Amino acid sequence: MSSDVPDVDPEDVRAAQVTNARIEDEMEQSYIDYAMSVIAGRALPDVRDGLKPVHRRILYAMHEAGVTSRSPHRKSSSVVGETMGDYHPHGDSAIYDTLARMAQDFSMRYPLIDGQGNFGSIDGDPPAAMRYTEARMAPIAEELLADIERDTVDFQPNYDDRLEEPAVLPSAIPNLLVNGSSGIAVGMSTNIPPHNLGEVIDATVELIETPDATVEDLMDHVKGPDFPTGANIVGRNAVHKAYKTGRGRVRVRAEFEVDEEEGRIVITELPFQQNKSRLVERIAEDVTEGAIEGIRDLRDESDRDGIRVVIDLKRDAMAEVVKNQLLESHLERTFGVINLALVDGAPRVLDLKETLEHYVEHRRDVVRRRSEHELEEREDRAHILEGRLKALENVDSVVETIQDSADRDAAKAALEADYEFSEAQAEHIVRMQLGSLTSMETQEIESEYADVTARIERLETILGDPDELDQVIVDELEAIKDEYDDERRTSFIEDSGSVTHEDLIPEEECVVVMSEDDYIKRMSLEAFRAQNRGGKGIIGTDLKEGDSVSSVFIANSHDYLLAITNRGQIYQLKTYEIPEMSRTARGKSAVNLLDLDDGEEIQAVVDCDRVGEDVDEERYLTMVTRDGYIKRTSVEAFENIRSTGIRAIRLEDGDELVDVEETDGDADLVIGTADGMAIRFDEDEVRAMGRSARGVRGIDLEAGDRVAGLAAVDPDRHNWVLTVTENGYGKRSDVSEYRVQSRNGKGLIDIKTGSRNGSVVAIEAVTHGDHLLAMSADGQIMRTRVEDVSTVGRNTMGVIVMDLETTDEVSCLDIVPAAIATDDGTNGTSDPNETESETPETDATAADVTEAGVAGPDTEDE
């Protein structure tokens, strides 16, 4: 029988399934899909673990195969095959190239693969074939995978839905910054430099403890990139820009030594990712073509111990010219920083703080999920142990119940009904062996139950208190730092590749004068010749009405100066940045040089270059306040000072900074007061503190007294303690006269004060050949040899040092070190009628009171 339904033309069916589309729209959408696949799936690292998918899959495949740092090395071809077959179907070549790079100590700051065999060289030699090399995870790579089995991260299906792979690794280290990353996607690229592990961890801890920390605060810890090949970063501005914006161009210069006596230049470190063999070839080509002149021979003497490229110069060659030619063409490279990473699957350019914030949030999620997972396990175990303990309490009846049951299921049902055991407890009890019913087993169960319940309480605390969870992260980071931290390899150098403004400034010793109204200027030290003590001095500055001199100090024109204000902020500037003016000029307002706030005044200035010169040991800024507080902070804390200043000390209301000395940790500190008391104690009594600390009590002041100054005494270098009063009197006393005692004591009598002497202005440690530069409030300056000031005992009135007008007084002084105090001439006269005034020591009772030196209550606030 024929059908009434008409036949359907197959061509019509196919035509109905076709959708019309504009070719432009289809191409655009297809390209976007392709681009996002490359961006998210291949080329860019995740901000959380710092890995691209191929890195993550190689490490996870090794983890699943048990190829850890404690296992024997495995053939690289085996690792590549398992990775490609299970997780990354993009070809063995791409996987092996990635594995080899993770094993290269010249490519990774902290290699993630422990390779055995030829994995390539800095000369550009390729790795041996994967069948010849072997690999296993490096110990630090295991920190990236730690706790991955404890539900710490999400898993996703692999490419064929046969297995699951982690979407991200737990990453106990901030790997994105530590090892960096580079890659080219569609329309974008990333280039993140490696960093020092300890510095990045310190910055991460700082961010956890101080969430409102700025990028500048974090840069106090992260000094800059730390490349595996070492070399030097030229200048800091580009690094700072990269950290603040996520982009920057950092100049990296090779480490080399110019030996003019031998006539050679020796290169020992190369910029990151520079091919050594190609470098030598290019230099040779330039020498052959005449682009570089003066090179006689060039050879590569590198070995397993490090790089050594020797460039021998011709006899008549100028080493400085050859060096500049090499710098211009070969020994410097630019590292373009692009801090681009995936955040929630989308590419973003991040600054330093944002990068660490995303990592910290990831670690919080990991630790929270790990704690929840462990808590569930521990609660399950506690539940079982509670059932076992309950069964042991009723052991006879429980055993009898089980014996009377027909089978195991009946026994479990009877236990649940008669003793209210849960199903899990009943299942465990019926499977217990008789040997577990001994008293020894009972004690072990009770001990384990106590441990489990204690751990449950700890986990509940961590999950219930964000501060406790953060502390867990901090503790784990500190432990990793202790395990893997090492010294920086990349150093910072000044930009000396071209002539700068500083090169045009002659190096000379300067006198810097500052007034109460913050007018500042510098003058050549040669303008002030030494006079005999008791002279009037010469004009040092022209003050406006109502202003007076606040400080005077000696510095080299190229020295770095640290200026600390009454608000505890510290600023940095070069001496040559202070305008040079004549003796009769007023100076320039300091607000034109430093970004001071309204009401902020400079209280003390430290010349870091002068005191820290040729000293390798750690240095400290030791500060003392008017109310007797003292603190010291490592100079390293002040290496990166912003234009707006950073905190140097926390001052109490009404207190102010009086004096600052740079010390080395081995000095004795002498605090002098306005009323003529002094206390000497070991520097170790003031432990190093952070920038924002207030400090500890240095001296117990009498009512109405205040600190006048601080002297750092090195008994091997200093002979005397020099004290000068406001009426122009002063004296030298042997260092031995000031016995060492505990800080926060009353101290000893240093000098007699009163109507003749006035209050103490300053106290200094001096030695043979030093000069004293004293300045009065009205602007007179007098320079004299310290040895012209008589040596007398402590409890004396001293002799006249500077002849002052009736309305004038000594405002401040500084010491010209013997090394630069070369002026032997005299200019001025001493007072021939001036006689030394000594007062004998007071009687025993008074001495007992003034020299008791008993430490008072120790008040410390950090």
C-alpha cells in the first residue's frame, strides 16, 4: 500500500540545517576563542602558583608517579610520556623543553627539577635528547604540591575526561615572583623577573601583618629582581616604576673588573638570558670590524665554578674607553618587566602589592580548606575512638553481645540498639581483635584520643579566627625561608655608564649649615682655617631676623645625607644637592629640597658615607631623644627612602629627636645632658628595633634636665670625650673617666654647668688630629684643634673654646675627622688671660649620689 506522505528531498533537509553567518563575524569569534585558549591554557602563568599549565602538569605527573626529591632519578622520556599521555597532549618537544628549563640553574632562580645529565648551557647549547637525561623533583618543587591530597585546591577533568588534574597548585611559596615567568600569548605577553625568596617572603609577611602596607613599604623588603646569573641592576628608578605600575625597563649590566696594571678586563657575571658564547663572538666581530679598538686578545676561561671571559688590552689602549665601548654594545641588556598574570582566568597587569595580595588570598583558601579537611578526618577519628573507649568500659557485656549474635550484621545491630553506638562505631568494634582489649591498648587509645581532641580544638581555633589562620601562613612561610633562603646574587649599582650631573660636581669637603627656620646651604671647608681656641671665629651665615643656627656638620659633596625631622620622618639627599653659597649668604629653604610638611623641621642629619666608609659589618642608626629614649635601627631599613620620607622613629607627644650617630654594634654610647650629666653603656644594651619603634630608656633624667647629645665611643679609636657648653666653654676628658654602666641610670657628672658655662650643647668622641667646628646661634663659625682644648677631669668647668658676644651662644658643633683636617695654619688668637678652671671631685657622699649609675626601671616600647 502506498503512503500518502510525500517523499522528502535529502538536499532540502541538509539546507535546513545550514545557518547563514557573516564571514567577518565568524572569523572574529573564532579568533577570540583561539586567543583566549592560548592566553588561559598555554602562555600565561596563574597569579596563585606562578605556573603555566605545562609546568603544573609536569610537576603533578611527577607527583602522581612518585618521582619526588627522595626517589631515584627517572628517565626524562618517561616523565614526558606520562605528562603527554595523561595531561598535556601538545607534543613531547614542548613538554621536554619546559622540563629542561625548570632544571637549568641559569634560567630558574630556584630550579624546580633536579636534573641529571646534559640539560643545556648558558652558551646556548641545547639539552641532550630526553632518552639520555634523567630528572626528579627538586625539594622546593614539593612545596608547591604540599597538601594537594587534602582537598586544598579544585580539580578539573583532563583533556579526555579520563583523569582529573589540579586547576592550580597549593603553592606554599610565592612562586610567581620567586621564579618569574615569560610567555607570548595572542596580543599580549608577560615577562616577570625572578626574585630572592627571602625578600619576597618578608614582603608577604609584611602584607599579612599590615594589610594597608603600600607598594613602597613592600619595597623595603623586595629590593629588586634577583637573577640566577647575578650581574648588576643599573639604578633603582626603573625597578620602582615596575613595582608600582607592573611595567618597567630594567637595565642589567655584567659584572666585570678592569685591571689596568695587567691591562685586562675580566667578565665574571652576565645579564639574565644572555648567551655567553654569542657574546664572545659578537665582541670578536666588533674587534675585527674596527668597531671596538684596543683589544689584543679575547678568550673564554669559564668552567664549572663560574663564568670568566678575559679581554686582554693592547699596551697603549685606554681601559676606560674600551670599557665604555663594551658597555654600550655588549655588557648591558634591558629586561622589560611586564607583570601580567591570570587572575580568576583573565589576564591582568599587577603591581607588587596586588601580586602578593592574590597569593595571600590563595594561601588563605588553601589553609582553610586543608584545616576543614583535617578537622573532618579528626572528628571521624575521635568518633571512632569514643566508641572504642565506650566499648572498653563495657568490655564484658560487649563481648558477650557479640558472641550471642548470629552473625556480624546481627552483632552490629545489637550494639547499636543496646549501647547506642553509631553504625561506624559498631562496624569498627565488631572488627576489633581481642589483642586490642589489653590495658596497654586502652592507654594508647586514651592518649590518642587526647591528642585528637587537642588537634580538633586547634583546628577550630584556626577556622574561627582569621588572625590565627594568618599566623599559620606566616609560620609556614618563615619555615620555608629558613629552609631555602640564600643571599642575593644581583646587586645594584649607580648609573655610571654616561656622564651625569654628579660627575660634574668636584669632590670636596663641605660645611653644611642649617637654621631653625630650615634655611640650608653648603660651603667649602677650606673657607674655615683653624684658629687657636678662644677666638671669635668668622661669619658663617646671614640670618634673617628672629632666626638662629640649628646645626652644622661636615660632609663630602658626593655623600648621601639622611635628614631626620621633629616628626620622626627620615629623608635622603646628596650633599651636592644643597646649594653652594658664600659665608654671608642666608641659604635656601629646605622645603625646596625635601618634601616637608607644614611644621616639620629637620632635627638631625647623618652622613652615612662618612661613617660607614670601608666597613663591611652591619651598621645602625642610633637615635636619642630629648626625654632620654634611645633606639637603634639597621641602616638597611633606610635603603629605599621615598621622596616623601619614611618613618625613622616614633616620638611621644612633647618629645623630639636630639642626636643621631651611625654605629657598628661594637661601640660604647655616651649620652650627655644639658645639666652636665653623662652615662656610658654598651651599645648591645639597646637591641636593634624596627623603624616605627619608640626605643628604650637610655638615661634617667633629673627633673628639668634634658638630653643634649650622643657620642659613639670606640675605645680603640677615640681618646677623649669632648663636651662644649652654650657659653663657649668646653673640655676634653679621657674616655676611661667614663666608666661603663647599665643604661637608664643617673649617670656621672660630666662637666660643671651654671651661670658661667651655661647648659651643655653637645658631646663628641674625638681623637688625635681632629678639629672642632663650632657655630653660634648668630652665625659665627670657629674651627680649632681639639687638642687645643685642655684635658681635664670630668667634674670640672673647662676652658673657653669660643669667644662669644654677650647675647650670643654656641648653637651646635661637629668634628672634622683627622683624615681630612689637614689645615695646619692659624687664623685668630686665643685669650692669653684664659686659665684652666678645675674643681676637685666632690666628697665621697656626693660622688656616691652622682655616680651611682644604678639602672632604673626598664621601660621599653616597640
